[in-house]
Amino acid sequence: MAKQWISINHDWSKTIFSDEKRFSLDGPDNWKTYVCKTETIERDRRQCKKGGFMVWLMVIPNELLSHKFIEGKFCSKDYIDLLRLSIIPIIKLNHGEDCIFQEDNCALHKAKAVQNFMKHSKINILNWSARSPDLNIIEDIWKLLSNDNYNGVQFRKNLI
């Protein structure tokens, strides 16, 4: 029933998904993910902070992917710059104003300056429930990348 409600009440063909993820160079940071009951993933928490990088990714319904590597700290001013220089131009070029932009409820996205910028840019934001990352298709991409990056011997638990 919930699946039918979601498909009837939202036009997913106009939804643009976005997300960002930090990858640590010294191992996983106890990142959690959904797995099937028959699958197990064990990742140690990293012991020291030796850097990493952040990736922002956007998936547009016409199968276009856009990504940016983010260096250093990422604050609301940086996110507005990313919106202004990359995200908004790509959205307007591909969909005009007839789309719905999905972003999670992190504090960065909910900052007043960001909300005002989005309103001024006339981008429709998907009303996104808290703790519902499983609806974001990019979470599956992060899982695949994390599995590839963190499944080496150096990151496994209980090494002898």
C-alpha cells in the first residue's frame, strides 16, 4: 500500500537526487548501510584521522550524473556556491523549473541562507522525511563505492 501511495502521489520522473559523502583515507568511519538479512558487513572504526575527501553527486532522471570533489570544510557558503555554479545551471538546462530537487535534512541544507537561495532560484525541494535515506538512489552508489574501497584486508575486523 505504501509503495502505491508513493508512486501515485509523487512524480519520480521529475525528481533529481543529490547527496554527499566523505571517504576517509585511513579506513571506514563505522559507516552504516542497509543490507539484506543474509548479508553481513563488518567495518572497523578508523583509528586515526589521516584525511579523506568528500564527493557530491547528483542523478537526473535523464540518466545524467554530475559530481564534484569537495576539498576541506564544507559550509553553507560553499554549498550555495556549488548550487549557484553547478547544480542550478544543470537543473535548469535539463528540466527548467519543472522538477523536484531532493536533498537530505542535514544542517547544511537546512541553513537559512541555503533555504533563501533555493527559494530565490525557484527550485522545488522534495519534502523529505527524517531518516529516510533508503529512498535516495545515491545511497546505493555510496554502498557500492564503500564496499570497493573498504573491503581490503587492512580494513577487516579480527585480523590475526
